[in-house]
Amino acid sequence: MAARAGVLVGAGGVARLAHLPAYLHDDHLAARLRIVAAVDSRIPPPDLGDVPVFPSLDAAGTGRTIEFVDICTPTATHRRLVLDSLARGLHVFCEKPVAVTAAEARDLAGAARAAGRVLFPCHQYRQNPAWMAMRRWLDTGAIGRWHLAEFHVYRPEADRGAALDGLPWRARKADSLGGVLLDHGTHLLYLLLDVGGMPVSIQAHLSRLGHSSYDVEDTAHLLLDYGDRAATLTLTWAGQQRENRIRFIGDQGMVEWVGGVLRLTRRDGTVDAVDFSAQLDKREYAGWMSRLLGQFADAIDQADGEAGLVEIEQVATLLEAAYHSAAEGCRVRLG
């Protein structure tokens, strides 16, 4: 069967550095999914080499049979672009977050089901090799049953993407709909869903500590309560440098990821350590993306996108509850 033809919608930083390289340099994926055009309204259009760039999806589809789109645009455009693409009969792979409220997620899911098309979230961090190794340790009971999870993400500023000067779009609410919680927090929330499921309640505190020019939060603190276990998240664009720390503590030990090194410390004091620094270089992101796009292709082949729709709604529910908690200064219970 010939590769399905698709259009890349948005040709900014994440499209050029992660999405497009995954299609172009992974032979197995290229045999299943192929980008034949891109859409970007900027003048002059960005240079994507052999991939032609058009100002609209109508123009990109002229004379071509298109089966899917890959949406790489700012968050505020996602709902409109997803609905338009589904209405055209196209499968959709969409950058995170696909939706920011539970009601929005249900509307998009309804449109996908009515169209008989797959809507798939770009949740590529679960393809991170360090996280995959951490999951194996957790799933095989290497630390027993975990009861405390701690996530810490520090960045000196919002990812600038393709912006060379001025505010990056992630720092403008009109484009991003929210700050570091929506941007990097989305990744951590779906990772937590993988290992803990939905929490009983959530509390959040949002602030702008280091970037007065932003009109979104640059720092977020979250507490997710599971009843007999808890997870804390600290996310900031007001850090001194780029840094990641993740720790799970269980009744039989602890697994910790600091920088590029993953360590398993057992209760008897023995330690296993693996260095993933090389695999975590940004140049490796295309490999993570190609694995995820392969799952998107599987969902299309099997005509089954339900898992993705459920995940989109779960993440949106947590995001909505966190923003409500921060605005009202309260704990939000999740039914």
C-alpha cells in the first residue's frame, strides 16, 4: 500500500526540528506517511527544502489527494484547525495541548467520531528513552508501589520556537491560551496519567516571577492527590538554566532522573545507573516523533482512535481543573 499523503500545517520550530525530520529520515515511517506539502501564511514562506509551502490548506490540496494533516501551530488555533480538517475528511495529528477544557475535548471527539477519522495527540515525551526506562522499572515493581512522585522542570524562558526577537508566541495568551502549565505541563500530566491514572483532586498555584513582559504564567506549582499517593509538579520559565528532575519513591526504593542520568536506588542500598545524555539531545527528538507517528499510522490503519480521544479529554480535564484551582485558590475534586 502506498504511503498516505499528508500536509504539515504550520512550519515553525517544532515542525522543522522534530516533525518534518521524522517523516523525511525514517524509512519505515516514510513508507506509511508522507508529507507532500506544508501550510504557512508568512510572507515570504519558510524554506522546507523539497516540501512546497502554501498559504492555505485549500491551496496545498489542489491537485493532490490528501489523507491527513499534522498541526504544528500555536494552541489558540488548534480547535478551529482540527474541526476544519475533520470536516474535510482528514485524519489529524495535532500538537499539544489539543484541547484546554473538557467540553472542548468532547466537542472535538464528537467531530472525529462523526467523521470516522482519527484525531491523535502529539504526546511524544512518552517516547523519551529515559522515561521509557523509568516506566519499565516502575511497571516491573523495582521500587515496589510508588507513593510519591516529584517532577521539576526549569527553563530560563519560554521556548522561542522560530521567533528571533520579540516575545515568543508561548508568552502571549492570545496565541498560547496559557503559559508554562499548558506548554510543558501538558507533557507531565499525560506521563502521570500513564503511571497513576486520574487523581482524586488537584491544587495549583500559578505566578509570573521572572518575565514581566509575558501575559501568561511563567511558573506553576501543582499537587495531584491520589488518596494514598501524591504527585507534585514544579514548572518554571524563570529558572537559571535548563534542568529536569523526576523522582518516584516507593516502599522498596527510589528511581530518579536528573539531567541525563537515570538511577534506581533499592532499599538495600544497591544502585543501578544509566546515562541517557546522548539520547536526550534535541537532535534525537525526530526519533521520538517517528515512533509516535508510527502509532498514529497504526490508529488510522485500524480505524481506532478512541485511546487518543480519551487521553485528550483526560489531559484537558486536568488542565482546566488546575487553572480553576489557581484562579479560585481552592482544591478541585475530580469525579
